[in-house]
Amino acid sequence: MSDLKIRRCFYIHGEKVIDTSEGEFLVTPKCNDKSKIFDYLEKKDFPFFLPMRNSTSDSYEVYPYVDDDMEPADKAVDLIHILSLLHIKTTSYREVQMDSIKEIYEKTLQQIDSLNEYYHQLQDEIEEHVYMAPDEYLLIRNISLLYENLNFSREYLNQWYEMKKDMTKERVVFLHKQPSLSNFIDFKTPYFIHWDLSEKGYPIYDFLYFYRSHYLDLEMDSLFDLYQSRFCYTPDEKVLLFCLLLLDEKIGLSSDHYQSTILVHHHILYSAKVREFVSKQNQKHQETNENKFQ
């Protein structure tokens, strides 16, 4: 950055931006060598990334900065189009390695069992109180929803594991790993930023991240349908997505009952929304199959 004459430095949405004689630039810590990632994407004819500006720094990456002002719903549609294109362009197939499948299965099952045990212990502790705090009361009123989601998650996990036993090949794509509205610039030519965690893997992980980032502010059913119309999940991918969506993070109560109540509310809302999402997608799948035989 020594070649840029910096006028001022400011932050937008937690991002560091510098105003220079050559315009505004986004400055982020360097996590890995992006040049290999961008070379790969260019070879796959995927141009929707922001090239770095040449910099003498070994610690930072510098990109031209654009602050788009699109409505979130419109921006989300464009993001889904570009995300599906990334997956289409980078699709490849590999041999199913049951050792890796078993590792995913056992790790996920351990998460489910751990959460189940945690909530039962927490429920026992709360129900011993003479008076419940607001966060405790809200949790107990809705704890059956958490148990049911964990049970559904376990069912989908077992279903996925049985599917993988009969497969010899599986599909992988190049994942962005953090596809969200804040990591997507929609101005003239749209592009993703922040490719720090990108890697090859199951395509569901990108939509999983997107869903968890925006389930409160975007209509996910239509966005998922749009994505599926361009890049349709295989049956094993879809059940793994449902399994992981239903597997929410642990709710940790604190002594700050006001903040803790907000936290519990968000988790309960997520659990209800994801249950509805999975139910709707299953219903659509059943209707599609019925129509095939009519």
C-alpha cells in the first residue's frame, strides 16, 4: 500500500476502507495466496471475483472498493445466480471414501447427541427453580421444538449415511464458504469478495452458510427454488442439507437475562423457520413425484 497516498481511513460494515488519490480501496488481512484461487476460477471461466490490486505488502490485500446500494431481496437473487454458476462451472466427481463419510457421520451424530444431552440437563436444572427467569421460561416453553429438530436431524443423517453406502461417485464443487450479502458486491459486474476459506467440497455448504446468515431477512423458499432450478441437489446432498440446517448451535444462557432472552428468541425463531423450510421442500418433492406418475 506504500504506493497509495492515503487521505483517510474509515470502516463500513466492519470493513476497513482507505480513501486515496486513486480512489477508495478495501483493505483486508492476507490469509492465503489468492492468486492460485483466482487462476483456477479464470480457467473455469468464472470471472465473478474481484482481482487484487498489486501491493508491496505481505500482510494485507487491497481491492477496489464499491458500495452497492441494491435492495437486499434483489441482491440476493443475483447472488444465487452467481453462486449456482460457480457450482456449475467447478463441478467434478470423485470416488466415495467411506472412511471420510463415516467421519462426517460420527462427528455430526456426536453433535446431535451432545446437544440432546445438554438440553435435557438444562431443562432439569431450570425446572428445579421456584421462579423461572424470562429466558428460562421462553426456552422451556419451546424446548420440544429443539428436541424434535434434533430427532429429525438424526433421521436425515442416518438416511444420508445409508445412501452413501450404495454410492461409488460423489459430486464436489469449488465452495466460496462464506456467501452472504456482505461478501457479494452487485454493481455493474457482480462479484464475490473474501475467498479466504474457499475449497472443494459438497455444494450444500454454501447454501447452508447463506441460509444461516439471512434466514431472518430473506424469503428462503423462493431463493432455494431458484438455486435448485439452476443447480439441482442430488438426493444425498439434499438430506445432508436438511440434517445440518436442523442442527442449530447450542443455546447458552447467561446472567444477563435480557440479552439471554433475545438469544433464546433468535434460536427458537431459527428452529421454527428451518422446520417450516424443510417441511415445504419435502412437500414440493412429494408433489413432484406424484405428478410424474399421473
